[in-house]
Amino acid sequence: MAPMIELRDVRKTYSGGTDALKGVSLQIEEGEILALLGPNGAGKTTLISVICGISTMTSGSIKVGGHDVVTDYRAARQLVGIVPQEVSLEPFERVGNTLRLSRGLFGLPRSDAFIEEILKTLSLWDRRDDQVFGLSGGMKRRVLIGKALAHEPKVLFLDEPTAGVDVELRKDMWRTVRSLKERGTTIILTTHYIEEAEAISDRVGVISKGEILLVEETDALMRRMGKKEMIIELQEPVGEIPESLAGYGLRRGHDEHSLVFSYVSMAGKRPGITALLSAISAAGLVLRDVQTRQSSLEDIFVDLVKDAA
């Protein structure tokens, strides 16, 4: 089956000579959630803009649902909904009418039943007759999502959807995104909250300086690049790490009572840990406590961007 979105060698160079995208090739499957991560200025928003036809690419090709975004623009754009970072809504319009107007702009017939379904999915049904200006920031973001969904798009772009939203509303938004996925919507998410990508994405793409560094299933990426640390707390402080432990790559922890052992988890195994603990005992060090810490997607992201710098 053809991918929902397909980019081939997409480049975007601005008039001043800045290369915002440098030969990006990417396939996004129907019904998946792809989290696109990257530092400020990496090219995330530019990439969304060229896919949605807001900005023109310099070269390459893009298809959405099999439609070329240049030669078959109307059909491609009909398949796409966009939720921008900025909250841009008519403040005195009522919530339900905002969605109906957006649907009408795409030339679709009125469907109160479909608008009701969206409002209920987004927990906005009870606020349908409220004017937008009276809503909280989190509710306004939900209205933005509803507006983007009103014309029944197959693809939804969420550009920093939870920026400025508190933790409780953020998690509520995650549930909303999952429910949209269950409806078959393909979702491309850009976010600065790495835990957001880790929690809800099927795949993660990392972009830096206009280039895609990797695109990989979230769980597989965590297994492949995730590291673990074992924090070893000692009964007594240790001045220098004994020479007999030099081969384990230990480093000091937060004080002289702790040592840190880093390793890569492989199929649930902990390479060298039993031998290390025996060596620590043989060196005359007495354990007080042992803890483990799993690296997060944020750790992996930081390492990838650092290596690409």
C-alpha cells in the first residue's frame, strides 16, 4: 500500500541563500503518529509548510494520498488539516460555528452530526455555544484541532499542540490524539516536550539543520540507543576508584559515596553487572544501595543532535 505522505529529495532554499531543507526523503504511513523532533531552526515548520502547500519547495517531490502537492494541489490540500502553534481564532464567534465555517470553506455540505462528533471527541460539546474569547488556553487549542478536522482530513499536522498548556491538559490532549488515531487519522506531531513523543508516537523522526538524522519506531529506537545507568551507593566514601575496577568504566556520582556504571540493555540482560558487584566487594567496598536509571528519548535526542553539530 502506498504511503499517505511521500517526500523525495525535498529541498528548500530561501532567497538569502539559507538551506532550510537539504534533500529530505520521508515516508509516513496511513494511520500512524509520527513525532518530528528537532531544535529551533532545524526545519520542522518549513517541512510542514512545504507539505501543506503554504511554502513552495525549491526542488524534489511531495505526494499526499497519492496527489502531487504542486500539480494536484487542491486534492492534496483537501486531505490535510493543520493546527498551528499560534492561536488564531475569531474571538467573538461561537465554538460550534467556528467548526462549521471551516468546513464550509472547503466546499463541504453542512453536517451537524459530524461537527457534534468532533466536539464530543474533543470534550467541547458543552462549550459549543460559548464565544471563543471566554475559553481557556487549553480549550482554544482544542477548538483549533476541531477546526482542522472539520473538513474530514486524512492527515493532521500538530505544530507544538501543547505549548503553554499545563501538565493535566497536556495528558488530556494526548488522549485526544490517540482517539484521532483510532479513527484512522494520520498524525504528524512537532513538539519540544520529548516525553510527549515518547508517550504517543509510533515512530520518531529527528531533524537537524534541514536534514533527517533518522526515522525509527519509538520502541525500537529506545531499545537500540537507550542506555541504562546503575548508581552504586557505598557505605563509606571512596577517594579514588580502585585500579581493580578500571575496566568497568565507572565514574563518580553526585558525591564520594556513589559510583555510576553505564551499559546498554540487550534483550533484558545486564552485561557485566554480576562481575562488577563481585569486583566491588573484592576491592573492599561495601554496598549501601543500588539503583538503575533508563535513559529517556530526550537523552537519545540530545546525543543525536550533538553528534550532528
